Amino acid sequence: MTIFFLLIGLELEREIYHGELSSIKKISKIAIQIASLLSGIFGFIYLKYILAQKKT
């Protein structure tokens, strides 16, 4: 899981500096990708927390 998020971060960095997201006009795409990344991370943590509480 850690390697996956590391690769996502590296890909996002490459896109920001050299790819489609290098233009200021496309800042909304960056915000959407970061929001989806964070929601995926925190959604996973939240689900693990809920499932752990149901077991106890």
C-alpha cells in the first residue's frame, strides 16, 4: 500500500512539473486529484477503524 501511494505521488509530481498539469489554468485538475487521493487514504483508514470496532 505504501509503495502504491509513493508511486501515485511521484506520478503527480511528474505531471505537475512536466505533464498536463504544468499549466496554471489546470490547477483545478490538481485539486481534484489531490482531493481524490486524500479521500481514498482517509476512507480506507475510516473503514479499517469501523471494522476494528465491530470486532471488539
